[in-house]
Amino acid sequence: MTALPHHNASTSWFEATARQRLAALLDHKSFAEFLGPEQRETSPHLGLFDLPRQFDDGIVVGRARLDNRPIFVAAQEGRFMGGAFGEVHGAKLTGLLRAAGIHRQDVVLLFDTGGVRLQEANAGELAISEIIRAIVEARIAGCSVIGLIGGRAGCYGGGGIIAGCCSHLIVSEQGRISVSGPEVIETNRGVEEFDSRDRAFVWRTMGGKHRYLIGGADDFVNDNADGFRAATIAALAKRQPLTTSVLEAEQKRLANRLDRFGQAQDGIDVWTALGITDPVGLPGSATEAFLEQALDKRENANGAR
């Protein structure tokens, strides 16, 4: 078993490192790491750019137990290159997912990523495709793939696409999910289209509350490991293989979303259309008050993802 740093389950998930999140999420002393730092599997590309490398390449993968249930688990380290995907980083996650499919074992992914590394763009993009295929194959084999999003880097780029392929997503208010990040949108479309410095606007369009309300995440929890752990245990108890009917229900939900919210200019417009009684005050509401408002208002597809 691999020794993980002690971490209090009630402290901030947003502030914790990848290894601290794992320590707080998993059953005590149950984690066994694959390709740990002692193996020195570093990026073969970053040195060409005089950039520092990390011995685990910014992702921790292994097997463990959660509420005494055996799982495979991966945690991205957003403090190393923004948790971005490179060749080794992507290969470790792909291998873990393939192993899960072979062994018919559920997977928990702790996302914290800005997307693909520009210095390893081709290898990173290939890794995204391989990861998506491995997730689909694992889900067809009957495995659940649970994604947890609440880290500093959010879940952007290829990570946002991968998250959309998971069977269940759990997000905190601090979590953000999008294919393109705020700065990328501003650079390509102009500040009039998206002002990346308007942090309130960023959270109203990409943040955890908004993603939960429009069905882009399945559970909304407080910013601590207790909340993520309880929601993950509950999600693992609802195993749902990937089938044609699941995909059809998801496609229908997305088509309805476009029809219903396609003209919205802001998250507040979407929340108003959903029937939220206080859309302007929603971003400042505590978790319990927010969930009470969202209980019967959020868009959903009867559990399909």
C-alpha cells in the first residue's frame, strides 16, 4: 500500500493537493499506487522546452477501497502545469481505464485540469481520444466512471470532454466545467463575447451551480472531502451500464437544452427560464439553500448520462 499524506476530510477540496484529496476520499491505508514517483516516469518532452518535470507527471493512479468497495482511482495535480494532459499523464489514465474494463471494476476520477499541454499537443490530443474510448469501453463492460470536480484548475479542454463521457459527475461550487476556458474564448472571440476577468460571469456560465442546474453535473456538494466521499459512495451504488437508451436520453436532453436556452445571454437568463425564484441571489446562496431552490427546477434526463 502507498502512504498518502494525512488530510482532514472537512478541509477544502479546492485547496488540497491530489494526494491529499485521495487520502481524505479513500478508505484508510487502502491505496496502492501504479507507476508512482519512485518509477521516475516523467515527460519525455518538457525538458526540450527547459520546463520542470514531475516524477508522477501530474497524475496519481492506482487501486483502493471506498466504503470497502474495490475501485480504480486517478487524481490530477492541478498545481503541476495546471493538471494538463501530456504523453505520460494521458497514458497512465488510459491504462487505468483499460484495466478497469478488463477487471469489471468501477473508476473514480478526480479532475483538476486546464486541458492539453501545448508543449505536448499531439500526444495530449491522442491521449484524450484514447481516454474517451477507454471510458466508453469500461462503461459498456458495466463499470461506473465517476468524476469529481472541485479543484483549482477546474475541468477544461479535453478534460471537459472526458467529464462529459463519465457515468456520473459530482461538482462543488468551486468546480468549473467547459471545453474552452475563459481566456481562450476571450482571445478567439474578443472581450465583448466573453470577459475572462469577470469572475462572477465565469462562474455563472461554467461554475458548479450552473452546471448542476442545467444537468451537466449530477450532484452538487460542499467544498470538502466529506461531501465528495458521501456523494461518490452513493453514486457507486447506482451502477448503470452504457446502453443505446442511455445515449438516446442524453441526446434528447441536450437537444431540449438548445431549444430552451439557446437565446440566453447569461446564466441568470437560464436560471430564470428554469423557474428559480431568486436567480440574481442564487450565486451567493449556501449549498443547502441552493439545493432547496434547485430541487424541482434543474434540468435532467431521468438519470441518463
